[in-house]
Amino acid sequence: MEINPFQAVYPSLEYITSADFFFNTVKEAYSDYRKNGFFQKSAEDAIYIYQIKTKEKSYTGLVGCATVQDYLNDKIKKHENTLASKEQQQLQLMIKRGAAVKPILLTYPTVDAIEKIIAQQIKKVKPFFKVSFADGGEVHTIWKIDDGSNIKKIQTIFAKKVPHAYIADGHHRSSTSALMAKTMKEKKKTGQYDQILAAFFAVKELSIYDYNRVVQGLDDRTMARFMAEISQIFEIKILKKAAKPRRKFELTMLIGEEWFRLKWKQEVIKKYEKEDVLLDANLLEQEVIKDIMKIKDTKTDNRISYVEGPKGFENIAKRTRKDENKIAFCLFPVMIDDLFKVADAGAIMPPKSTWFEPRVKNGLLVLEF
């Protein structure tokens, strides 16, 4: 697949007194920031090395441009549906700004030759710029690769060794980019509308966390009735304290102040044995949320909220304490091989099935159309 250099717009750090405030507001305020001199444009096309250091780990990848054509040809593989309403919102923002301010996050099986170039460039080249964030204690560092030979080398390796990549974050930004390219072509507008700002992180540079559900679903049921219903599909064990699932096909559940370990019964798993990939998120959606709780559309129903794994137990518990009808389900993180199988099969995961890190910031590298 393609990775292309681009003439990036990047922040003028000398004018930024609070990185957290600035980069948290740039999504909506980019046009004003750009007009008032808070951004400048690079003199040349480049591919960028992007490193994110957290308190626990360091993540390193490349930022360049993928193409709308690769997205349309399924070289950029998806695993989530998109909503027309969110695409409309994204399209309005992109047209208003005339820019993409946040890369989509793409992952691919690790290629040693790419890792070698990244390591060599980090040793050889001074950072282009570095930004520290108080919230989360993260440090984001950018290096510029602007010499033609290294750019060509990276492009050749991607063309030969990376036949396709998988969207880890940014399904709506990807689909909106394709929609905008089509719209601008019809209007005979010129610009870089066929390019998608993208961060390419190899699988070994990603962490996948659980994405948990809080569901308002007891309604008129008594606790005894609900437990009787789920006992038909789960083996249930009372826990002495909060705990995450230990493996696939195991969940934990919080009702009130009580935690339970749930294990799918074999006859439930056997019902789906013809599926290419079977995920806990799919089983939970069908067997519990739809069949027992009678919530039919998990994409739009506001009785379901989602809590990413890094936010921890306290955040989950806080949401259930406020409403006695709410139940929390904690899921085991989706394994990367399962995600690849789902995407390769052209299948779709339920909403909010995965939480990937690193989280790329808005406004560090911008593609203007």
C-alpha cells in the first residue's frame, strides 16, 4: 500500500503556553489558530517519525498520507460501521478548516526493514519538535524525514511488504475523507483531497485494552429474575472484589456493589461455531443486551455507555452507583489476531470493541487540502 510524504502544517510552540489546552481545543479552533500565527507550514514534503512516551511505555510510528484509493480498494481494512450523522459532522469540520488535524491510526504486521529505518533516523536526526502534556504525563516527539532517498526507501518497503493496513482508530475520519474526495471531485475542486492523514504504527507498537459496557437494562426485572436469566448462558461465580476477566470467553459484571465472574457456557459458544471469529463483545451484544435486555440497536441506544479499560474500576463503579438499574460488564481485550481476522473477512465488530493506545493528538501534524 501507499505511504506518501506531505507538506505538514505544525504548531509554533513559542506561542503555546498550555499544550493541554491548546491541543484539546485545536479540533474546533484550528482556523482561528492558523490565521493568528499559531501554526506554520513546512518548506518541503516529508514523512515524519512520531513517538509517544507515556509513564508506562513508548510507542513509535510514522506519519504520512495514505490514499483514498487504498481505502476504497480495501487495502485499508475496517472493522466498524460508520454513522451518516457522524460523517456529516466530520465533513463540516474538515471543509470549514480546509484541513485534517488528526491522523487516522493504522496498524500492520511488524516489518523489520521499516523498524530499522525508524531507529536509524532517530539516532541520526535531531527531533523536529517535542511537546509535553501535563495531563497523563505524555511526551510527543516528532522527527522529519525529508531526504528523497529515505522517503523512496520507505515507500518501496510499504509497497512490497505492507499489502494492507488495519484501522485502529479513525473509521469515521477515513470514511469522511473518501466522501469529501468524491464531493470535491464532482465540484472540480483542486487540492489534496485524495490523501488521508495517517499514523502508521506496527502491531508491536500498539497496546489493546478492554472496552467495557455500562447498560441500563434491569428496568422492571428483579435482581433474582435477571440472575436467573443470565444463569442460563453463564457459569456465575461471586467475587470478593473488583476484577478484570482473565481470558477470552470470560467477563466480569458489577451490579450495585457486587462483582461476579461470568463464563460463557459451552452450549452458547457452540451455537456460533460456524462464525469465522467469535468475540465476547458479539456474544454479549446478542445473548444479553439484545435477547435479555431487549436493546435492539446498540449503535444508537443511549441506555448503553462505554468505558475504556485504562479508566479503571472506579470509573465503572461511579456510573453504576448513580442508577440501580445499571449493570457494568467488563470484557477481555480483543486479541490483535482476532481483529485482523474480522477485518480480513469483511465482518464488523460491535461498537466500541477495542481501545488502542497510543492516542494521537490533534494538531501536532496537519494536512491542509
